[in-house]
Amino acid sequence: MPDIVIRPLTAADRAAWTPLWHGYLTFYKATLPPEIDAITFDRLTGGQEPMGGFIAERDGQALGMTNWVIHRTTWSEKPICYLQDLFTAPEARGSGVGRKLIDAVNQMARAKNCFRVYWQTHELNLQAQELYNKVADKSGFMVYRQPLV
């Protein structure tokens, strides 16, 4: 079986990224207007923002994606990396795609001198948690949100 290739997301990946992005949104029962898709993709690939992504492929077929954001923190002089979105196509789950995408973010964050990579998932996303519990420490923190719209 051919190897899974993880590579940085580029502007040429819009057609491959979009179905994965929509799969991620669908998984979390979220919808966004098409202009947000375009803005997000441009931010990830435009080189002007402290964010980017990786795409996972096998034989030219997109199997997964992750989006990351680097930002300052009050906890360190170094920046911190938020692995904001990670999605593996259903047919590729359990094949190592998620772990390889996390590894790619970790390598990039090390190269950018970040002191930590962190992420969150829904409490009911048990399949993802099986992987996350193997590769990272659970912080114990809960996330609260307050819409400003």
C-alpha cells in the first residue's frame, strides 16, 4: 500500500481541502457561509497570517487536513501553536492519518520555536480521543464561549 504523504497546504489545494473542511464542519454540525470558506483558505495559504495547514494524501487522494494558528501567550516568551482543526476522511480513519497530521504540526511548531502545541475536541468525539490520549496529555481545562454577535 502506498505511503501517506503529509505536506503543507498550498493555494493549489483548494479543491482537495474544501470537501475535507466541509466534512469537518458537518461532523461538528456547523455551517459557515461560502465567503468564510474562502477567507479561511486564503488565510491558511496566503502567507500573511500566522496560520497554515497540512494536507494528507495517498496516491493523490486527499485523506485529511489540519489547520493551525501560532499566537503569543502569557505563559512563555515563546509562541504557542493551536492545532485548530483536524479532520480525517471517514474511509481513512484508523490508518495513521491523524497521527501523521499531528506530527507535522509538532515539527512545524518546533521549527517556529513554539513551546507547546495544544488542541481541543468535543467530549463525544471518542474515536479521536483514542488517538489524542496516546499522543498528548489531557489538560483538564474546559472551554467556555461567549458569542459577541
